[in-house]
Amino acid sequence: MKSLHENTLRRPGSVDVAIRVVEMVVDDDDSSEAGEEEQQHNAVSKRTSAAAALAPSPVSTKYNVRSAAARSTRCTGGLRSRSSSSCVSIFVMGAMVGATLLYVALILPSRQPDEMQHVEQRDGHHQQQPNKQQYYTSNDDNTAADFVYHEKQNPPGTCILHRSELHPRWQLPPELSFFPEDPWTEKEQRRADYATQKGLNELIDFYDTISTQRILAIGVDAANSLMDQCFASTNRPDFHDRACRSAARIVKLVSKHLIQRANKKPECASKRMKREAGLLAYAHRLSMELPDDSDLRGTRNRLVSIFKASADECKGLDDFLAVSQNGWEEDLRNSTLSRDMVKTYVHRSNYVSDLYTIPEFEPTEEMDRFTATLWKFVANYNYTNGADVKGGYDDDEARHVGYLVTHIAYMPSGYDRHAQLIDDAPWLYEYIRRNYWSALQNRDLDLFAEFLDLLRQYGCTEDNDLMVRDGSRYFLHYFKALNFTWMPDRDDPEATDYYQIHMPWTAIAALRRRKVEPVVPGSYGYAFRKALERGAAAAGGGNATGSAK
């Protein structure tokens, strides 16, 4: 469960400047082999050319950040969150400071940190396969038809390796033409594996060193940041196990505090129930991942009792959703419903879908109708393309719509658990492809990371898709510009805890290869699709497709 956040103004500093710096870094070879002097000369030339083509005005750059002050989701959500917020443009550094930082970037050490050699081997080299029974249980009658979900695949051509094959609307803008055409290498993949492992290690180390009160202040988002790494990561067993066990520790810690306060009279309070539902969904999933953790099972069972007591106080789904006095049925008949309202319904729907996976809860017809109605509604909503707007994602409406779209994408995938299928929402695939470069052009790294993250869910990697390859190279050079850390402001007393966890959380999503989980009985994806079927039947049918307008 991702939560909402509000953004805070960034201080001028290394992270802001690094965005300009990394745009200028395009060389790919850090070797110390013969010809290094010539390579360095060429690299400097390429960096300088890129700087001239892409550098923003000397007094401004932008990065979207998330603060701990308000629990929301990614920048209108911020990456890895469920709710809304605004993104801000931050004005930093003068031309002289920028030039100085550029010089520093150009002389960054060419070798990777020594610990790089310990990173896991390239994804796909691991032979260990996930134990599906460990993750999924169900009381459903399993028929052959159920597994058609797992067998669904995207059509050939979903991932695009050559620029000549891109639709004209998806082409790389001339000012970004410095991305190299070279194939992705084993060396680059080792760097990506190292960067994601470093991000996970920094998150875990951060939680290990801060106080319990600070973790509780971050709340469910602390668990979110680790659960996102537990999902779909069995292709890297060590990474997967470390992420899941660390997530379990945070879930138990935050749940303990909630359980201690649950002696009050149960009530249908939306804010508290969302927290209960989020922790319950994570505790349930982790108790299957970690069957040896008896404390976790106990936490899970206690959360079931607490949430059921709260749910019994709700008069209907609208009480739980708590979006508007009109009720969800009336709102979702309104084609001009505000973007903020749509966004809130999308975020709340994730909690509803998660409840389908808990065996103790029986889905109601109203839950099914809500899920199916909302999915059909968002398929026909009018979405503003950042690529078509003057100023791109600097435009407030376009930016907020961008984050709304990415959160809609997480509805069927369960926040990256399952594959994204073009047939589910053809308009969504078009939107991501069409607006991918615009997010980078506007230095909206949070949104750009989400687009890159979503392309991976279609089965695209650096090996078979040039957009994924270019985006990954961008983030790898950004990592190098930060001197191989995703927490460059770790010792800055002005940086909020939420801001500290935001960068590694975002970076891992952008760079991590994953092994998507099968849509089988008991999984989030299976529950979501079954709800669509039942809900559509109850509402009189209807298909959910659409297009970005």
C-alpha cells in the first residue's frame, strides 16, 4: 500500500545539481584498459555536447520529493504511494555553481566501488524457481478456465528495440539524441544489480538506525518501501529474502503500535481502516512468504480481528471509501468528475482489491460492482498528454494526470506484482509510450521512474526495449553522479525521513528487473480479475478499453 505525500521545497544541493550533471554523462565505459585516455577525451566531448543541447536555464532545475508530513502516494502520488499530492519546481544554483559541479562530475572516479564485485549475478542466471504454493492459497474451485489469466501474454512487438520501429508519436526528441545505441551489456547489468542492492541495503540500514518513533511517524510507507522490493523479486533470491524479512520486521513493529491502540471501540473510520487494511494485506502475504515466522502469523490474525470489528461498523462501501457524500455510484456516473476525485477512488480501490486476498473476508456484490465500474470509468476518462501540452509536465494539470495514470496502472498489477497486459487497457500502453520522454525532458524523475517501472511490467527489459535501456542508463549515471549512493543527504538534519527513503525506493523501481508473479487463485491479480467479471455481470456487462485524448 502506497500512501500520499506532500512535497517540500528542496534545498540547493548536490542532488538537485546532479540532475543537470547526469544529463551530460553519456559515456558507458569505466574500464581501465588500453585506450582509456582516448575514451576519457571522447567522453568529455560527448558530455559537453549533451550539456549544450539539454542543460536547463542556469538558475533552475526540478525534482519531485516526498515528505513525511502527510501520508499520501506518489507525487499526486509520488513513486510508491497511494494518494495524492503536488509536485514542485525547485529553483537552485547559479551558473557558476552549476559549472563547478559539472567539473566535479567529469572527474568522478571511473571505477565502481569495491563492493560491486559482491553483487548478485545478472537476473536470469539464478536457477531457483519460486514455490508458488508458498505465495497463493484459495478456497475457490480451481478449474482449467481459471488459469487462462496466467497464460495471457502481450502480443509480439510490445517491446521495441530499434528506434526505427517506434511510432512517430513515441520518437526520441532531438535534444535527447545523445543516448547511445549500443546494446545493453553484462557489465551494465551488474551495475544495475549493484545499484538496486545498494538501494535496498540503504533502506534497511536507515530503518535499523532510526528510532521506533521515527519509523511509526513514517508509518505504513516504511513497510511499503520494502514490500515493493519483496514483490516479484524471486529472480534474485538473496535480494528477495532480505526485502521480505525486513518488510516483516517493519510490519510487525507498526502493527504492534496499531494493535495496542485497538482497545478503543471499533469504528468505521476511513483513515484508520486504510492503515489496518494495508498492514493486514502485507502481514497476510508475508506470513506465506515466511512460514517460519510465528510472530508474524500472530500479528496477521490479530489484524484480521481488528479490521473485521471496524468493518462491522460500516453501513456500506461508501462508509469505508469515504470519498464523497454523493456515493461512489453517483460519482462514477459523472464523466466530468474531477481529477482529484478520480485519483482518490483509484487509491481507495487498491485497499478493496487487497481485501479479496484475505480468506476470512467474503467479497460483497457492492465491492465487485465498484471495482468493475471504476475500471470501466477510468478507461474512458479524458487524459491530458504531457507531450501535447506547452511546457510538458511542468504544466500542473498534465503532471497530476501523469501520476493518476500510473496509479491506474497499478490497479490490475497490484503495484508491480503481476504483468501489465496491453489488452487490459490499450490506452494505458499508448499513454506511457507517448509521454515517456516528456517526463525526462521536464526533469520529473519521479514520474519518469514510474513510466520506466511500468514498461518493465509489460515484459520489457534493457535487452529488448530501447526506452527501458535508455532510461536505465540515465539512472545509472545519476547514481554515479551521486557517488554511488541513493541517500546523499543522509546526514542532513533538514531532510525529512520520508525524503530520505524516497530516493532509493524510486531508484530501485526504475532499475530492478523482476519476475512477475502468476495470476493464480489466491493472488491479488486473480482476485482483481474475478471481481471485474462478477462486477461487470452484476452491472449488466461492458468492456473496459479506451484511449488517451
